[in-house]
Amino acid sequence: MSPVTIKSKDLPKILHQKAGLAASAFVTVRFEKNLITLTPQSALERAITEGLEDLRQGRTYGPFTAKQLDTFLDKHKIGIAKRTRNRT
């Protein structure tokens, strides 16, 4: 099953504490026979899951030419760290 956000109102506080879940924990839910398993996800797993969902929903940008990319980054005020080359 897909990952879901479990809030403190969805589970009793004692279960949140025993499971070590944060207030709005992101978990994967698995159903096996008469057992429900909640597995907490790391921040990285959550970011990957959200990114994949964005792709499925079509929330993407591009492809860009170099000039279009510069325009897009300027419009959305997204900076790119400038690299310096060590030339010897």
C-alpha cells in the first residue's frame, strides 16, 4: 500500500509514543491476514515518495534549453551555487 501520514488524532497517543512516531509521522501501511503493520519512513523515503507522486500527477517542468532554464530559474528565484574551477 502507499505511504500515508498518520496524525496524532488517527492513533491513540499511547500508540504513538510506544511506536516512537512523531506528531505527523509518514508511514507505510501493510495488511497481512489479520495484522496491520505501520513502518515509519525516513525523510529521504518521504521525499522520494512525494517526488514520484508529483511525477504521476504530471507536476513537472521542462525539458529546457539552456536559455529557457535561465529564464525559469530567474522567474522562480531559484539560485544555483556558482562553481569555481581550479585551473593549474
